[in-house]
Amino acid sequence: MKISDRVYFYKGREELKLVRGVGSCNVIVLKTDRQVMFDTGLVVGGAFSDLSRNAAADGLDLSRTRAILHTHSHWDHISGDCIVQSKYGAKVYAHPWEKQIIESREAAFKALLLDIGEFYKEVFGSPAIVYRVLLWYLGGSYSGLRVDETLKGGEELDFGVRVVACHTPGHSPGHMAYYIPDEKALIGGDLTDLETGSGADLNNPHSSYPDGLATLDKVRAMDIEVFLPAHGDPVRGKDNVRALFDRLIKNTHGYVTDVTRCLSGRDATLTEIFSTLMPGTPFSLKGMKMMQILTILKYLQEQGKVALQKEEGKLVWKLNR
Ligand SMILES: [Zn+2]
């Protein structure tokens, strides 16, 4: 989809998602003499061939891509690097925290699932091998990816068109958004998920509530005419983007209010809090949503507002009164 003469947006493929929103991310291409891709999406199931074909219909040749700017290291955002980097020779940029994940599949697996620690069994249930196989299949059998240049945020990159790297932690510690000043366009990655969420996307073991909220505040203050998320549709018009971020900020504050209210009546396990706050969540989204609640509980624990106790083998959360 053409956003402007220079910016092109390609939606992730629905059938390659675990569930609406999860997996198969959107890919954005900046058309210049030194063409840029923002994330590379999936390869499995012909996803990359489709992307190439759709881009070709817009007059873009993905083999001419000179740079890949990664928002972060998750499998659905980096798998296409095995073509765009390894075959087309594009240079890869990412934050140092994401670099160590992109360059090691083991680190990637840990960061997505195992780093949840003692909550693994409660959140995921199935043995880790099940998820290893699933992610190996969906993410593709890439190996040997490398990040050539690291970005900490604030860098102005010149690809014939200026791109500003913006450090936007919350979803992951090294998450980056990219601003194209001449277009007033922001490539937002997973700082929110407009398909399955209503606020900051804090669905993995390295998500941070205060960082996610600070990022939304920071982005809300930017001059944005086009917001391009990795999951969901573009949002156009300054007023619409502002209204979107107002809503995301309000809902993200609501995460804390909801969890606190849930614990004010009775002590509860993570599973009980999840069932109370998010009844009817599809099974395939359960792990992600439980991790989001856990992100909030860990924040409240750091603040001294809740405590965690082991009772009869169960991990029980209590409000400190
Ligand atoms: Zn992600």
C-alpha cells in the first residue's frame, strides 16, 4: 500500500498469525536510492515471496534494499533478514540489546519465553520444546544473522531521506521507532498492537510498564501525521494520531488500576487474575496476555504495592495494605 511517493506499507499475512495480531508483522519500505526496509517480516509459507510481489506491483525491487532498520528482535520482525541481509547484502541496524537477541536463536527463545522464570509453567503449561518447534517453523530456519550497526536512539541517518532513530523501550528494552521528518511519519513497531491490544504492548518477559508508559508519552508529543504500526492499520492525520495515543495512555494506566482492583477483593494467582480481567481470551493469546499482567504485577511489586507468596505450591499475589 502506497502511503506517499516514498513510503510503502505492507500488511502481515493473516493466515501466518498464531492469532489475530500475533506473528506476521507489517513491513514498511522507504523508497530512495538507498532503499530501506523497516523490519523484514516472515519467510515461511511464501510470506516473503508475497511481500516481494506486492512491492514489485508498486515499482519496488526489494533486492535493491541497502539497509534494514529493526524495531526489535522478535521472530516475526527479523526472519526476512535471511534473504534481505544474507542474499541482497543489506546492512542491518538495531539497538545493542536487540542485537544480542537477533544474533542468537537461543537468546531469542529465552527472551521470549524462558526468562519468565518461575512463572513459565503457569503461563505456558506445555513443555518448552513445543514452543521451540512452533517458533522454529514460523520464524524460519534462519541462522547466522548479524547486526552491522547499533543504534541507541537520537541518531539521524541519511538514506537520501532523513530517518531519526527513537529509542522507545517498553515492549522490549531496545525497542526502536523510526521517524521520517519529511513525511512526519513514525514507524512504531510493537510499541502498541492495534490488533489485539488497547495500550502499550507489554507481552513478554522483558517488557516494562514504566518504560512503556514513558514511551507513549514521548511519542504523543511528536509531530506525527502518519503512524505505521507493526500490527494493525496505519493511522493518518495528526488529530487521529493524538487521539490514538491519548487512548493508549489512558488504557495503559488502566492496566494498573485493573490489577490493583482485582487484588483488593482477594489474594489471587496470576491465572485467577487473568481469568477475572480477560475472560474469553482465545487460548492462543493466553500466554501473551498473562505475561502482560505479570509485567504489571512485577511493577507493583517493585513499588512495594503487592507481594508474592508461595502457598501450597501456588504463586499467590497479595495487595500490601
Ligand atoms: Zn514484538
